[in-house]
Amino acid sequence: MVNVYAPCGSRDKEALWASLSAQLLLLRGKRVCVRGDFNAVRKTEERRSVRREQVSNDHAAFNSFIEDNGLQDLPLFGRIFT
């Protein structure tokens, strides 16, 4: 199990995702759970309470991280998740 608390900066997040990708590559074939606060969204429509000047396009890089590592984004219902 990997618990993530990602930084807010786009470059820092991408560095974290690259590091996690390298670690996940070493664990290929094993069951792994990656969870936590990635400080990113999969779609821009999911982003809430952000000032216009702070809007980030990191969703594309985040989606690539998920897809490249064969991860699944589990749907979470019943509460507001950020």
C-alpha cells in the first residue's frame, strides 16, 4: 500500500508521479494500492474553489500517470471527496 500526499505545484506533482511510476515498475505483477491526496483531478470539471489564475492543466499528466501504471480510479460515492 502506498499513501500519497502530493504537493500543490505542477512541477513537483509531476516529479512525484515520475518517482512513483519508477517504484511501481519495480512492483509490476504484484498487487498494489495507491491512495491519498494527489492534489489533482482527472477532469477540469471536478476542480472546485480555484481562482482563475491558479487553474492548472495537470489533469492530462495525472491521467497519463494513472493509465501508464495500470491504475484504476475507484468511484467514491456518499461523501464529498477532494
